[in-house]
Amino acid sequence: MNRNSIALRIRQIREYRNYTQAFVASKLNLKQNTYSQIENGTIEVNYPRLEKIAAILNFPIEQLMNQDFEIWNSTPNRSNPVSEEKNNVGVVLMIQELKNEMRWLRQQNEALLQAIQSLK
């Protein structure tokens, strides 16, 4: 996957989360202008830093790097493409958050079932 494609995904997810570049940069111990260069594709991001960015944005790194995984609609609404892209990023993030919540609920359910079994 090319650098500009990853940079675009990072920017879109950050904007959806309503995080500023300064906020993400501070979490990475970078200056805002250096982080801006990451989002512009000027600076190539190594894997460990990409992992940190994905964690800060609470987005799976596998999906961030998978060029076949579309974050945004490939045929955006021409009247407002930024809004359309942001909405599609939102759907992907919402799905991921729901999957995480389902995983947590399954774990809680399993713990409750084990507790019930121990009472019998």
C-alpha cells in the first residue's frame, strides 16, 4: 500500500474522531508540523509508529493497511465528497466499535456462566 493512501486514511479517521493534529502529535511525542507531514504523505511512517497511530485512533492497523478494505465509498457523492467520505469512515468505525463491544459482552457472558456453574 502506498504512503499517500495510508496518509489519507489516517487523516480521515483522525477527522472523524474530531482529533486535532496537535492532539495526535502530542500522543506520538511529535511536533504538529511533523505529524502534518505524515498525513500529507511527505514522511513515510514505519510500522511501529503506524501501530501507535492506529492505537491512538482506535482503528485496527490491519484495516488501515489493507488496500482492499475500503474506508470510504469508491463512488462518493459528487455534491459533497468530504461529507460522504466522513460518513463512510464513521460507519466503519461504528462497526468496529460494535464488534469490540460484542467481544466484551461475550467475555462477560462466559464469566457469568462460569460463575453460575460454580454455584451449582
